[in-house]
Amino acid sequence: MKVTRGYSDEVVRPYPVGTIGNFDGHHLGHHALLKQVVETARRAHGTAVVLTFDPHPVKILAPHVDLRFLTSGEEKRDRFEQAGIDEVVALEFTREFASLSPEMFAEQVLCKGLGLKEIFVGQHFAFGHKRIGQIDDLTALGKRFGFIVHPVPPVRIDGGVVSSTKIRQLIMSGKVDQAAVLLGRYYALSGVVSSGEGRGRTLGCPTANIPLPPDRVAPSDGIYASVAILDQARHDSVAYIGTRPTFDDGERGLEVSILDGKHELYGRLLTVEFIGRIRGDAQFDSAEALSRQITADVDSARGILRRYHESIGER
């Protein structure tokens, strides 16, 4: 897959079929949209193209908003490639770019810049200055500038629309199992294991400490049944997110305990998939009381993980 920064009207792409968006999360709605782009491009022996923006428009238009992401840039690229996209075109989003009228955007970017022949976008797609352009406007501009517009209905699950906003809300409220239904996978965070205080070992549950990425959505504080991925090997685990109130540590972090033996983790990249929430964070009167609760948490995690493995046909 090719990644292009900016666009040029001198680049020739065989019958480009595209879509537009930020695709944070790569959820089931995104999958459905990308599938139509790829299948249409393949039938025409053309090029499947994604137009996206860097930085995210909210970072420019509303910098005061604390926007957290569901996917890293690297994860996005990997998922575009897995979907069969041939080229991702990333345009720099500036206030000047945001001021383009719908007509200028259609002509300069979609027609001259990318040469798109067909475009797939959601039914409620909005574009141009202050997002005044709607799907009917894009369809009319397509007839004028030579591209076909395909409005794509949203994916619905249990009567609700699958969206990145909804998924963020679920994860931040600890409902990681419900978020997984909309994502089509379990939500995960990755990081390099750093040194900690060593308390987990004294409590009978050695943990790996991972700094929480500052720009990523994190589940609410508490204990989770999880799967830790180390060098592509998957291990049942228990994850904790919180500020360790029993010890008054204060700084929020992610700690993971692998349940199937000892592993040398310091300095290694670890990915943590959140399978199900066990309980919220809590302060205990003593280390002994916390140790007893950890034992109960591990038992709860094993039960959740046993059902998880059964659901995916393992064990």
C-alpha cells in the first residue's frame, strides 16, 4: 500500500475509486465502507484510494477539545492495508484548507487533485467550509466534475448506529465488551514496559507497567480481564488502570499481570486487549486486603477469559 502526503494533478491512477474520512477506530461501519471501495476498484481494475487528513480537523478547528483517539497512525495504516486499500492520501489540514467551499473542494481536491471516478461516503457526509456541503451537493458536483457519488447507509447494531463517538463513550465507561461488538475486535493499547515499584510481586501478582498513551482513549479506572500480546504470542492476563489509591501514588497508569507463567517483559513492546471489566478501582485498608482482592480478581478474570476462548472456538 502506498501512502502519499498531499496530492498532485500530475499523478495518474488507474480508475481511482475513493472514500473520505479520518477512520478513527476502523469499526464495522468503516469496514463496510472500505469493502465497497475495494470491491468497486477491483471490478474496474482500478485503484482503491482513501483520502484522510493530518492533523485531525478537530485539532485545528477546536484545539481546546481533548480529543483522544481509538487507533494510532500506525494501526490505521495497517488496517487500511488489510482492507485492501491501494493508496492512502493524507492532506495537511489547515485553517486555509478548511475555508474551501464545497465547490472548490470537489474541483481542486476530488477532481483535479485525485482524479476520482467514484466516491463512497456515508449518507450524512458533510464537507467544505463550516461543513455546509451535504450529500446532495456532492452528488450534483460529481455530475459537474465527472465522478459518481455512492451514499452508504450506516451500519446499525441493536438499533443503534455504529460510530467512533459511541465506541469512545463505551470504552471510557468501562464497557469494553460492548465496544468490541461495534469495533469488530477487542480494544487494545500498546506500550513499552517500564520499571515500576515492584509492589505487584510482594502482593503475589507481578505486574508489567505500561505508560498510558496521552492521545489515546483509555478504559475507565478498574480491573479488566485481558489478553496480553508479546511477540505475537497471546497470554491470558489481568489489567489494571488507575492511580493505585491504596498506596497514594496519584499518577494514572496501566499495569498488566500475565497469568500463565513468568516472562521477562521490561523494555519490550506489550499490547493489551481488554476483554471484560471485573470491577472499578478501590482503596483498601491494607496491602493484605488488596492481596486478597487480587486473588478474587484473578479468579473472576479466568472465568471471563474461559468464556472468551469458548466464544472464539479456542480450548
